[in-house]
Amino acid sequence: MNRSGNGPLFMNPDPDEARAFFRNKKVALTDKVMSVKEAVSRFVNDGDYLGSGGFGTNRIATAALHEIVRQKKCDLGFAGHTTTHDFQILAAGNRGGEKVLARVDAAYIVGLEARGLSPQARRIMQSGEVDVCEWTNYALACRLQAAAMGVSFLPVRSMFGTDTFEHSAAKEIDCPFTGQKVMAVPALSPDVSVIHVHESDCYGNCRIYGITMADLELARASKRVIVTAEKIVTTDAIRERPYDTVIPSFCVDAVCDVPFGSYPGNMPGEYFSDEDHLKVWMAVEADEAQYDAFLEKHIYGVSHFSEYLTRCGGEERIAILRAQELNVGDA
Amino acid sequence: MAAYNAMELMICVASRLLEDGATVAVGTGGPCATAMLAQKTHAPNLYIMFEAGGMAPQLPSMPISVGDSRTFYRGLMATGMCDVMEACQRGVVDYAFLGGGQIDAYGNLNSTVIGDYDHPKVRFPGSGGANDFASFCWHTLIMTQHDARRFVERVDFLTSPGYLTGAGAREEAGLPPNTGPYRVITDLAVMGFDEKTKRMQVEYLHPGVSFEQVQQNTGFEMLQGDEVHETQPPSEGELRVLREQVDPHGYLIGRA
């Protein structure tokens, strides 16, 4: 007998609903360069479902995540697809009566891999204030892939026999060709995603130098995409090597010029993660007063990501992280 | 004989299970260090895959994240998660190599919650890629510290599949056939799984460790294999590479 997971399905997997949206999304090449503040203000609405690019502490759109918290966006759904420091940033928004995160599709949340668990992310997930549905990283990537393909689900062969399945919204089905059981995972079209890339032109044609995690799927699945880029390049440069474009401009709604935008995360070929800063962030979370002061200093008390960078040591600090990234093989 | 600590022993013993030329999908923490040690010693052609898209790197140092830039340093390919997971799903990958939270006699793993799911005592990260790797790869290797809090009769939450309820249960549930846990490497012993019942059994005891000691640190009835061997302790060479190249800052092995 085929079984269904009992977790909540937060988003409608109907591809026709997505098609109706994409039909009206403009493909024309228009200049989309704007500040992070404007992008978040225009494209992230209260109640939206949010996707976060990268991989936790690697190539994350830190500036956009800070801005979402700073603007006190509320009641968001979230795709927790190996979300570590990005989840930790958003969790800071569930505080003092505010609630950034309301619903989470969880494949990997709360932890920062070998660095341990975030006390504040744990607090919001243990308090019951956030609705949660369990997935695996691949299942969640396939949900994005299904939406990117414009179909309502994809079959996978994981999750069977586990509580991860019981607490998911996946469904067992029979393959119409072989009769084997497969796990159907429903398409996921986030309302908006934030993705950090190495280079973009003013229209949102993006290049990523390194592993792409699930970002190619995320960009295509999402109704709106905010791109933050280490560097804005000319469209002529894009046209010289069209094979390097991994996200096409018609997926993208905003392009923000954010050098060092993955800090304190790693940016391949540019700078390594700031392990000291991440350690301090983790440590202050254990003390409510210290944590409030820390958030005030680094998020609420600054108006722009560059001020955060300055408060974390600015160019001098980045130079050290750049050396760690580039000289890694010298040891 | 060289002096070593429990973590060093575990990493050295586990690394020997990764033969040269094999493919392995590695999880965060201990497995990263272990795969790198294998690559730097007996298995230079070990094909290491990371779930975020790193393929066959020549690891310059232990990755801190399975998605950091070291996971594709001098790699053969930098791709994405679906590409890596799908290689596993279509049967290319020999080993999944995972760390453990709670584990039961069938090698089922919990990395989601301690306590009741709706009112957890501790919320852990969840599956990440572990459920996928443990479902798809031919053999699952698990490394974890050995104590009765981790080795439990019943996991609080079954995050990633071992043999579920016993022989045939994986296939019946819908998982690809002939897959499942292969070895569990701890600071006390190396366990395998009984052919018939798919329950965990001791196959190697580390130097100076008795079976009784393993049982005392296990919350379920531990079986003994037909022959129980003694583990070869870490060699000077393995320890040197581990301390000087793999984890020179002592993140995992606790030495600087």
C-alpha cells in the first residue's frame, strides 16, 4: 500500500499557477541594478516563501539576509536546504515579538556543520513557534528542480522507511513502467530567492565560479530572484563567453553590487570563511544581553552591509581571508 | 608503539576501509578527515564526492564545510547537488560515509531530534544529505563515539535508514536493493552486521578493549561475529599525516 507523509505542504505545486505567473514576468533586458535595501523592500513581502542560495557558510547572500531581518519582514516560509549561517541570520529575526520565520521546509537547519548547533536557531525551532516539514537535501533540491522543469513533482528513491518521510509531505507512488515504488516530491516555487554570485551584468546574467549547490534549480524555480554579486560586469563581457552564464537574466528581478557579499561565508577563489567571527556569533547567542548587543552592532545599528564589513575588520580582515582562500595549497 | 587518542584511532581505522580507486560520498566532520587521510596514505585514487558539488578534489586540508572551496580544490569537477546525488542514486558510488547521532542495532540513524518530535529536548539539523546517501550508496560507513546515549535500543527519530526493522525491510520499504550499513567505526570497536538478522555485531576490538566493555557502552544487545579480531593500532605514518596535514589545527583530533 502506498503511504503519504504527514507533514504540512506549504506551497502549491501546481505548475499552471506558476506558468500564469511566469507568463507575465518580463523577459526584456532592463537594467535591474539597485541597492539591497530597495531590492528587499520591493521584492520580499510579508508572508512570502523565501529561498536562500549557496550552502550555509558558502557563497551565501549575507547582505540580503541581513536586510530582510533589518526591515523586519515577517511570517516568511523558508526552504532550509543546508542552511547554516543563513538560517542563523534569519533566526535572529524571531525575537522580541517579531517573527521573520514562520514555516520551514527542513533538510538541514540549526547546525553549522562541524562548528556545532546555534543556540538561538535551536530556541526558535524547539519553541513550537515555527511550523516545520522534514525533507532531505536531495528531496528539497528535486522539489526545486521539478518547479524549474515546470512539472508538479519528481520521483526520488530516498526517504523510504524513515521518520523523515513520516514528517514530510512526500507521497509514495507506483512507477507506471516498472511497478516499483518511488517517492514523489512536490514542486516548490519560492516566491523570492536571494542568491550570491561571482559576476552578473546589469540584467542579471550570472556567473558562478565553483560548485553550484542547488542554485541553478533555485533561480529557475523562484518567482522572483534577488542577485547579489561580487562584481557587476558588462553585457559585452557576458556575450564573449555565453557558456559561462549559469543563471539567465529572465529569472532575475534585482542585481545588487555587493563586494565580499558572502562574508562571513566562504566565496570560492575570493575569500575563506571568517571562522573567528562565526565563533563569536555562536558564543554570544548563549547570552541574551550579549546577543542583543551583537545584533544591534552588526545588523540593526548599521544601514548598509559595508558598515557591517567595517565593523568586522574591513579590508584588513578581508585581506587575511583572501590569503587563507588563495594560499590553501601552500602548507 | 605510538601514543594516540580515541579520535585519532577512530579516523585511522576508518580510513583503512576506503580502498584505493573506490568512490565515497562523505558527510561533515570526522568523515572528511578520514577520507583525506586515506587519500594522503594508501588511497591516492580515492574518488571523493561532496554533496554540494565537489568531485574528486586533492584535499589541501580538511574541509570545515562539505560545501567550502576545499571540497573542489584541484578537483576533477565542480558541479551541483543533484549531479552528485544522482550519481549515488544510479549506483555509481561505493560508500556513503556518515557521522552519527543516535544509532540502533540495525544501523538506523537519528540526526533530527532528541525527545518527542513535537516538543523536542534538542533540535538537531535533520537529514541534510545523510538520508539520501544512506539510501543510495552500496555501503554505508558510520563513525561515531561509542556510548550508551548514542547506541540505543530505539532511536528517538529515524532520520536516515539503516536496515530499518531487519532483513528485507529496506527492499520492502522501497529502497534500492542490496544497499545498507556496512561498518560502524567507534572509539572501542569496528562493528558489522549479521548476514541473517542484519543486527550489529562486533568484528574488531581496539587494543585493550573487551567485548564486555563494548556491551556496557551499548543500549541494545550487541552480537559478536564468528571471529573477533584485534584492530591494528594507528601507525606512526598514519598519525604523522593526520596531525601534520589533515588536521594541523586540531579541530577534530583535539591537538594543536
